[in-house]
Amino acid sequence: MTGLLQHVLLAPAWLALLVVFAVPALESSAFLGFVFPGELAVILGGVVASQGHLPLLAVLGAAIAGAVAGDAVGYLVGRRWGRRILDSALGRFVRAEHLDRAELALARRAGWAVLLGRFTVALRVMVPGLAGMARMPYRRFALANVSGAVLWGAVMVVAGYLAGSSWQTVAHLFSAIGVGITGAVVVLLVIGRAVRRRRRRMPRPLNRGVGRARAARLV
């Protein structure tokens, strides 16, 4: 990790900004986030800015622009080819009914799912594509995408800027927070599914009017 920071520090300013932009942009559009989380590059950008190698506003702008662009591409890919990609690449690991429930959950929660998904681990990579597959209106998605990118980018860049040489501790902290949010989302989805199943199994109350009519016939 320290070697990675040294590479970023020694890189020309334009190349460092390109990394800050490209990693979040490729996180969900090319599924890079499964291998290299976008927040790491953004936090490193904040560290570089704290040492005077880059303007803080330039790093912030690159991080936000990359996050917005990456999720926008992920949404469009999901809307156009999402099901085909998931069926071919993830079909052996994710059951089709699970994907259907994920699409339904995104359609119900709309922008909140996109906004919250920005701060999760792993789910962040898939949420834009699933939103496209669920046919979420693009205006709603774009609003949540930009809002989440601004909040996420600002938090990560400023955290790296303030952390300085302690950036690895901050990176681990945000990773743990992301895991916690992801776990909470999964637990809530499981609870919601259990509640819906229980409601379906519960016998429906008999309509009073129908009950009275049946009683009258018997008399």
C-alpha cells in the first residue's frame, strides 16, 4: 500500500488526477470494484492533495466526475445488456430469482437504493446495472447518482486529506463501515422477505357481509 502511494506521489499531476477519475469510473462500469475499490484511489488523491502535489478541488472534482460517469455507464449497460451479462457471467453463482428480487427492491426503493448503495461494499458495483435492469427512470437515477457521488467523493477526499500519513487506517475504517452497511442491507432484505412470506401464509379474514349471507342460507 505504501508503494502504491509512492507511485501516485511520483506521478505527474495529470496522471494522478486520471487515476482518481478512472478507478471510480471503472468500478461499476467495468466491475473493477470487485478487485480494486474506488474509495482507495480517492482517499489516496486526498493524501496527495494534502502534500501539495494536487489542488484539493481538482481531486474532489475528478473523484465526483468519475463516480457519476461510472454509475451512469453501469446503468446504461444494465438497461441494455444487464440480464444477458448476469446470466452468462454470474448465472452459476446467483440464482435468477435472487436477481429478480434485487430488481424489484430497486424499483420499490428507487433513488434511496442507489444513494445508499454508494456506501456499500460489492453491492456498489452492481446497483447501477440492477437499476438499469429494473427500468428505473433515468432522471430519478441521475439525481440519486449525482447526490451520492458528491457526498461519497467529498467524504473520501477530505478523509484522505486530513488523514495524511495515516491514510491506511482511514481506508480500513471506511472499508469496515461499508461492510457493516452491506450487512445491514442484507439483513433488512432477509427480514422483509420473511415478513412478506408470513403475510402470504396467514389466512385472509372472512368478509363480514359474505359470512352473514352464508349464515342466513344455513338458517
